[in-house]
Amino acid sequence: MRDIMYYKHAPPRLIFFLCLWVVFTLPQPGWATSRGALYISTQPAGAQIYVDSAYEPSDTTPSLLTNLTAGSHNLKLSLSGYADVEVVVTVDADKVKDLRYTLNSQFGNLYIETSPTGAEVWLAGEQAGTSPLTLTHLMATNQQIHVKLKGYKPWFKQVKIEPNKTKHIEVKLTPQALPPKKPNAHPTILDGDSHKPKETCGAECHNPQISTGELKLESNPNAAHVWLDEELKGRTPLTLRLFPGDYTVKLTKPGYAERQQRVQITPNKQSNINFLLEYQYDIEDMIYIKGAEFIMVSNDGEPDESPAHKIQLETFYVDKYEVTNARYRRFLSLTKQRRRSSYTYDPVLGKDRQPVIGIAWDDAHDFCKWAGMRLPTEAEWELAARGSAGFVYPWGYKWNSECANSVETGLQRPVEGGNYPLGKSPYGALDMAGNVWEWCNDYYDKSFYTQSPSHNPQGPPEGKLRVLRGGSWFDGPTDLRVTKRRGENPKMRLSNIGFRCAKDADF
């Protein structure tokens, strides 16, 4: 009663403010804010998501963004090496909208010259050539450049490649001051591997008051490049003898995420580091193949390989490596796909970098579609494997057992991609002879070449079999010729059948 009497006799000004409070705090019909959600995915994944020009990204793709106000929003997707996607999207109340985008890759060029010339140029841990050197169609992102020449200090730099531009770099190398020769100099590297760079300690080695320590480096997988304070020292497993102090250790390996760690070296003690390298895949693992005219197949092989004929192909990309177990497992995980190879999780045949095997044509087709790519046509596969010079094998005209995983190796299983670098094709594609047969997009017709179109052939319009190319670990030199064809039931799942993807060129 006292409360009622209080409001009854309250001053008019207080009553006015109480009314305002009621109006703006109590729910009113039609005033409730409606909200919805967006599920955003990209190919490739990992793009940063910015909503309504926010300074910080909300998340990375794929992602479910909830509690968004119904209505129009500005959406930006950003991933290094790809063109930004900027769109206006509409959020519907109490609904989840599924948005899917394919990001367009961007490329640039790099021209590097050195003084003196003739220096080795390394890109992302792999030798690219000698200076002066022009590198074309590089991913428009940060690239690690390493230049070295005997007698000169190595040069390192992270270079940002701009889209559709050529970056010019001039490097003046500094002569390496050689330490005076002294007896009992201790080598820095202890394991005696002749292919690893050797160094000799300076005068400090002979100061009895200074003690050294050891750094033992291992990685899974092995054979990763070891960089110590940005200087290449060798490959894992590796043991180094170092003077006391702080060092930055970095491990790089093509196809794996870079790992870096600071380490403190203590006198007369051994420090151990075991890096677990994480497999990663990017369009950088694809090879740009400029459209070309070439002679397809041969008159010297099996009947279904003839007649040899001239065709013209458009520009395209093809995977540098066969699709691996790691990539395929990620596909299974993200798509909840139930059709899986019986070998995908096998302890011997299911290792991350081994090619996925036991794959039917539909499985390969679905993976490529999910990844924003496709299976190569038979003509594209052959050009990527032999180039326009008409090679019999990816590396040349003569058989060489050191260039491919064939029946002659005696391994009796597929191996990790890139284990036979001498067998790379003229464009740099690896394992296009041996390891595993690879599905192509085309139907198989043994007499198709008598009527094949001369421009960008796609194969027969229908058929019961699909084309396999490249031979496998189970086959000999005859089946590893780049013109060798095989028609196979598309539902067949064998331990020597895999695939690689292709992609139309963006420009």
C-alpha cells in the first residue's frame, strides 16, 4: 500500500521517466530483433571471414556464424594467394543459409639476378634454377627465397609476390671469409652424411675455455630441411655441434607445414627436438600447363594407341602429386562420405603421403568435384606426362629403372609422392609413370583416336569402361610408357589404382 501511495503522490517528472523506462525496456509487439545464421564454406578452406567491414575476422572457413541480425550484411572472404570475395548477403530470420564459394587463385612472376651470376636459387626448399632466373606463375603470396653460391655467404629473404606483376630482385652476394686452416678443427655436422653442407669452426673451436653442446634433430616424416638461423644445415635426422647460445631452428619439407622453434644450447649437454610435421595441401602443389599443340599417342605401341595425331589443348592445371591418403581422409571427414577405400587407414598402405588406392572412378570424381577441380582428360594427362617433345617416358625416350616405382624396384607397394624426382615430367609432374594407375575423365574406346577431335578432346560421349593411364608399382617398362592406355570397369577398386586432379585455368 505504501508503494501505491508513493507513486500516487510522486512528482510528475519522476512519473515521466518511469513511463520512458517501461516503453524502452519491456518487450513490444513487432519490436523483437529477428536473427538467423550463415554457414560459409570455400574451396580451398581456411579463408578469413569478415562481416560488415569488421577489423578482425569472425572465423575461418568452413564456419557457422550464428546470431546474425536478419537483413543485408557485407561479407568478405580473404585467403593469401587468392582474390578476395566481397559480396552482400541476406540473413533470413530463424534460418541457416548455406553459402559456398570457389576462390580464384592469383599468380605473379619473379625475376632474380645475382652478382656474380650462376648462383643456385631455391624456392620453398626446392632448387628452381640458377641466376639470372625468371620464375613464372608463382602463387601471389609470401615466398621463401634462398640464394647460394660456393665461396659466398647464403642469402635469404621472404618475398611477397604481387598478383599479375613481376617482382624484380637484385642480390649482391658477399664473399665468404674462410677461416684459417688449423689442425684438429671440429666439423659442425656429426653424422657424416656427404650430401649435407659441412662447416668448420672458427677460432673459437680452439679456445679451451669454450665448450660446445649438441643439438639432435629428428622429424616425422624424416628428410626435412634443417635451417639454423636461416642457414641450411642438412636434412633430418641430424646432429649438430654448436657453441652455447640461443638459436632458431626451422624445418621445411615440400607438402608439409613449416615448423620453427627457439632452442638454448648448453655446454657439454645434448638438446633433442623431434618435430611432428603436419601435411598440408595447396594449389601450389598444382602445375600450370600452358595450352599447347602436340602429337598424341604413338604408331609404335598397342593398337588402341594409334593413330598418332595432332591436337591442341587449352591451358590447365594438374596436380604435381597423386592424391594422397591425407587429402582423401580430410575429404571423408568433412563430407561424411561413407564410400572409403579399404586401404585408407591401413598402417602400411595408408600413410599420409602415400597415394590413396582402392579408389573407384566415382570416388575419384566426387573428390575432385568437392575440391573444386575435376579429373584430367586423357589428352591433358598425356601432355602433362610427356610434354610436347613426344617423350616415351616422362623423363625422356629411354627406360630408366631409377626414375619410377615399377615392378623392377621390388617394393611391391606404392610409395610417397616425389620419391623418384629423376622421373618428373617436362612440366614437373611427379610419378606419372609407375606408383599407381590414374583415372582419367574419359570413357574408354579402343578405336577413338581414328575420330578424335583435334581441339581439346573430351573422349567418347558414352561407354562402359573408363581410361587409366601411367602404369603402377605392379607393372614393367612397357606399361609405364606415357601413351599406354587401359580400359577398366569404373567400379573396380585395386591396390594399384589412384588418381590426380586437374583444374581449368583462371586466365
